Amino acid sequence: MFTGLVEGVGRIKRIDLGSDSAVFHFEAVDFAHQLSIGDSVSVNGACLTVIRQDSQEFSVDVMIQTLKLTSLRALKVGDCVNLERAVLVDSRLGGHIVQGHVDSTGEIVLLQRHEKSLQMNIKFPANLLRYVVAQGSICLDGVSLTVGSVSDDDNQISVWLIPETLNRTNLLHKVVGDVVNIEVDILAKYVERFVSKMSPR
């Protein structure tokens, strides 16, 4: 489990593509020496498993299904990604509950600068909009954000990025047309299933 509070931005050093999987290698990351083989790491919001590590670098396995369902398939050498280690049980939950199970991807359709924030509008999959509410939580590329507004007519959501978020994540480098990974709030899914399974009284 993760919180959506990005610990660092890593740069892809090498990608080894196989027939049904890939291995991503990341160069110099501050917390690499604290990782162990088998640990879970969120890479742009996708939960991946560490298979190699040393004092500065680490590598993760990426299965073909993950490549198909997420924006990781478009990554290339030199790209920067948001990284977060799994949360510790004695840590503060500063963001929201994030599983690292990407639901889908969305496209950035608007970037508009305001005095102290950057507005980002995302074209959202229609089937996931029912899990999103204004002032609720959303995870985009592994970043826990508060939903500013939801437009069912346009299938869009808006988020406002503060300077701290832009400085600590790769969202600073996004442009219109870029694709981001989406994970909706798991609590909304549980509520939906619970209500749908309730027997009529």
C-alpha cells in the first residue's frame, strides 16, 4: 500500500524488453540502498517489484499486462518517473490509500497557470467517473491529489497543483496530450459493491 506522497523522481537508465515482460533500471535514487529484493515500489502509480538493487540503483519487473494497461508502455530511457516505497505501518498516512493498481489512463487536455497553482484537466474514462467526487481523492501518476471539479458532460476532472507538488514530482514536465495513470479511490469501489450486494428488505 502507498499514500501517493512521492518520495523522489527517478530517471530510467535502461529498459530490457522481453517477449512478455520488461525490466526497468533506474539510476541514482537516494533511497535505493534502503530497498530489498522483493520490495514493492510505486512507479508512476503502478506497484512493481524490486529484482535488483545496490547503493544507488535498482531494477523492477514489469509484466506485459501492466504495460498494456498503463502509461509505462510509453516510457523511454531518460524519462523521469514518480517513485514511492510502500508505506510503513507506523507512518503518517499523509495522502490517501493507494494500492498501486492502476485502473486506466487519462489524457491531459488543459494546463492553465494561476497565480499560485497549475490547473490540470484530465480526459477521464467514462466508466470510472462514478468513483470521483469534487474534493475527493484521486491518484494520478502515483501522486495523491484532491479533485477540484468533475464534469460528467465532458468526461473530465480538474486538479490544481501547488508549487510543492510540482517541485517534488514529474508533473512539472507534463504537457497537453500526455497520458497519466489513474487509480480511483478504493473506498468508493468497496461502497459500490457493498450497496449492490445488499438484499432488499
